[in-house]
Amino acid sequence: MRAVLVAAAALCAAAAPAARDTGLRLASADLRPGESVRSAQVNSGYGCHGENRSPALAWDGAPPGTKSFAVSVFDPDAPSGGWWHWIAFNLPSTARGLPADAGAASGKGLPPPAAQGRNDFGPAGYGGPCPPLGQSHRYVFTVYALKTDRLALDARTDGPAFAAAIDGQVLAKATLTATYGR
């Protein structure tokens, strides 16, 4: 399993050129690059006491030919070689962001026809940071501009399947990395 997660993380890292090469930019009113994730975004289980709300995200600078977007949150520091906290896909090309808590299990904050897959905690939707005690991890929030309008994925899709599905579809990506420790 560790090898699969490491391979999936490498696939995501190699799936597209760096954001600085493309002009795609990602920002958040709820997150600051390199700073700690706020309690609103921290998991509300597994020994963590946050609100488990996905942050508001905003992006611009999508390249020509963008037909849809996808979003992921990945922890490359997890002991298993990586941990998927959120995957959302089939966001329309007109989307320029997501409101806070768009990653709720209900998916009510996602613009149609967007959907989300399973995080590594198990359910579909956002699962906030909750690293082991005494550790600080990085959380890489990524928006992908895709050259397809629809990925054939559903709520059962996990992180490695998501990474495989976007392979060859990514026109550009932009990341925002925050940290969290307890």
C-alpha cells in the first residue's frame, strides 16, 4: 500500500508543469502558504478537535483549452508515504474557486456537475489535517486545469485512482502548502 501511495504522489507531482510556467494561481482567504492550518480546517475526529471544514479556495490564470478543474489535498509527510485528504473533480471550466466547506460530505458547496471522492479516512469529502501527536505535516492544496470536461469518477474513487485518471489530462496546476502539527 505504501508503494501505491508513493507512486500516486509522484504521479501527481509529475502530472503537469509547475504553476509558475503556466500562470495558474491558487489562493485562499483561509490559508497562508507555509503557515499553520486554522482550527476550522482541522479534522474533528481521530484525536483532533477542529471543525473539519474545507477552506475557501480561489484560482485564476487557467490556460486556454481548460475544460474542467479538479482539486486535491495531499499530505506527503504521512507515515504511510502520503495521505489523501480531499479530491474533488468535474468542476466546470467557469469555476474560479470553491467556498469554505465545499468539501462537506453532502457536496452541497460544489458547483454542478462536480463530485468528490474518498479521502484516506474513508468517506467521500474533505478530511482535515490530523497528524500523529508530536509531528508537523505539510498539506498540499492543488488545483488542476484539465483538458477534459469530465472524468469518469465517482464517490468511491480514492486518491491513487484520481491520480491515474488525471494523468495525461493536466494542462496546468497550482499549489498552496500549509502545515499543521499537534
